[in-house]
Amino acid sequence: FPFPFPFPFPLWWGVITVPEVITLDQPALGADAPTGGVQLDIQPWSAEVYVDGAAVGRVEQFRGYYQNLTLPAGPHIIAVVAPGRDPLIVGVTVVPGRVVTQRGSLAIAGSHTLP
């Protein structure tokens, strides 16, 4: 067969396969490393937030200018997940001394249709 399995599509329709975790290789940063912030304006506020694969809290903890997600400068992957919702995954580049805002909302799972 020209495909890795007998059919050109998986037999498990509706099952999502997640690609392997990709981490951004960065050198270890010291306590005095430059940092910046990411403010999250994402609904629902109760959604869980992951940065570079590690859980860091809930959206509600990072929704204000003075309550931002403080991260080392450089590229990061932020994933926001909630039960019954499609995940929101964004790549951000944190600039030292700056706060950027990520806005969005998690769609109800299955509410999007493929073209």
C-alpha cells in the first residue's frame, strides 16, 4: 500500500491525534535574566494556561496589566485549554520590559466545521 495503513484516512473518525510535544530549546536563564509580560484577555477566564508545556495557572490570574504572566524574554508557546472547548495555542515573543496582550476566546468543541 502507498499509505502506512490500508486506507488513506484513519478509521477513527472524530478522534484527534495530537502531535508530539515540541519544546523550544533555550539556555537556562539566571535570576537576573530580562523578563517581559503577557496579559491574557481570553474567555473563559477559568481556562487553564500552559507555557512551553508547563501549567502556570488560570486565565483569570493573568488578565490585568499589573497581573500579567511574567516570562523570560524570547519565544514561548502559550496554550489555553478548558473542558468542552477547543484549545487556543499561540506563539509569542516576549520583549524585555514590555507587556503584550493576547485576546481571544475558546470556541465550543465541535462548533467549527471543515471547509
